[in-house]
Amino acid sequence: MDQEKLDTQTNVETQDHILLAALKLFTEKGYFNTSLIDIKQATGIKTLPILYQHFSTKQAIAAALYANIVDSLNISIDDIRRKNQKSSEQLRGIVDLLFKLTDDAPDVMKFLLLLKCDEFLPDAKPIMETAAFGKVIKIIQAGIKAGEIRNIDSVLINAHFFGIINNTLRLVLSGELDKKADAYQTQTWLSAWNVIANKR
């Protein structure tokens, strides 16, 4: 491996290390209570200029985190759509993913559901307006067309369905529900699905 490839690999690893440290700090202390010095110390980077070589501001770190998380969700939703035919199966796959992330990567879900990203990323699209959730609207529309989902406005269906899912996950992440998300997954799915299912 030549030096240029090694340098690129090292840069990517350092950036990932910075992003993971920032994610943990943002979700533990809050975005506004986290400084670049905190991030530098958490990563073990020796000086701030080294941090600046990767990210010029704390907001740039938060924006990269948000973009990475949304991109990963988008890829995962594409994968779920490829593997499942019916809208109900696709929505179930997305719910399973969100519950798994809540248990396995709680900082990612706290970043999405508990932090008010619009306060520090005013130019970022809200999560429900990203490409990933645009695909969810298409799943819902296909479900309405197939007769699986009630024939009302797809945006309203989305709000009803994910309102139940997201509120349950928020309660788990904040500690108001004392078990892991997995313990509430089946009953939450049933509650959310029963709100939107077309009961013929």
C-alpha cells in the first residue's frame, strides 16, 4: 500500500474517531455544552489544529454526523424495500431497524430523536423530510393503493404511525421506560399498525 493510500485511510479513521467521540458527547452533555476541546480530549488528539484539519467547526462535525446517520438509514430502507414485497412487511422492517438501533446504537437514536438538531443545524432537512423518509411515504402510498393501509392522506398516516413508534423510542432513550426497546417492540408495532391498517 503506498503512502497516499495510507494517509487517506488514516484520515478516514481519524474522522470516524472524531465523529464517534462527538456523538457520545453531544448525546451525554448536549450539543451546546460540548466544546471542540472536549471532543479533542475524548479522541486523544494532541492539539486543536489537528482537529481543524478534519473539521473546521463543531457545527461541521454535527452536520457530518447527521448526514452519515441519514445516509445509513436511506441505505437500510432501500435494503428493507428490496427484501420485502408488501408495505406492511416493509414498515415492519423499518420498525425492527429503529428498535434494534435504539438497543444497539442508542447514541445514534438519541441524536435523531432527543436532540433538537434544528437548533444547531438550521439548514439541515428535518429527519421526516429526508430522502429516507420520502421512501417511507412511497411505502405508505403503495400500501394505500394495495388496500393494506387506510385511504387517508399519506403524510397523516406517516405522522400517526411514526408518532407511536418515535414516542415509544423516546421514552426508552430517556429512561422513562425502564426496559430495553426490544421489550416494547411487538406491542408498539401492533399499536402503530392498528392505527393505519385498512380493516376490511
